[in-house]
Amino acid sequence: MQRGRRIAFDYGDARIGVAVSDPDSILASPLTTLASGDRKLERAIAEILAEYEPVAIYVGKPTNMDGSLGIAVDKSTAFCAMLATISSVPIIEIDERLSTVTAAKGLKQSGVSVKDAKKHIDEMAAVAILEFAIAIEKSQS
């Protein structure tokens, strides 16, 4: 597995959760939540990518429990296309099934209040996506 940070995005209509790994891809951490409709979104993402210099970018791909693609897949694909205009780093779509459920359970187990959980659910879903992506990458090495 190539050494370097990885970044994951959990794209949603209202918010985009962002997570980043350490350079050895041992730990995935929540980074921030961005507003999907922000007109400065591309610049904000470009700044994140410039600061962390990832070797791979993962984007959650809406997938139903039966393996079929979710209704939001066109939006996540468009988001990937936008990322490709601002970065030459490989962009990999990854199954995001249960990422939000996993994030919600983790926040609840950590004792985070429902109010605070709503503020962090998207970036924690990005953490779940990134952890899954890293596990796949390591299994293929």
C-alpha cells in the first residue's frame, strides 16, 4: 500500500462530510463538514487537498442494501467529476452502505448528545467510508 494520506467525502444534498487518514493510513479522523450548496465549495475542497496532499480520494457511492445503486448516485458521480477538475489524485467511488448508521452508532456509544451528533454525523460517515476503503486497499496489497 502506497504511503500517504487518504481523504474521503460523504456527499449529500445539504452537507459533505470529510475525513482524512494519517500518512501511514492507520487512523481515519473526521476533518470537517462542508455545505454542498456553498458557492466556494470547490475552493474549500482545493484548499483541503492542497493542505493534506492525499495519494487517494474516496467518495461514498450511494448503494442500496441489495447492491443496486441508490437514487443519489448521479449526484455523487457529478461530485467526483468536479473533484477531477481540481485534482489529479485518483478518485475512487466506494460503497457507502451503512456508513451513516455506523457513524450514528459510534457517536451514540461515545456519549455524544443527539444535538451534537447531528453536527458531526456527515464527517463521521466519511470516517466510516475511509476506514472501509483503507481496509480494502490493505487487503489488496
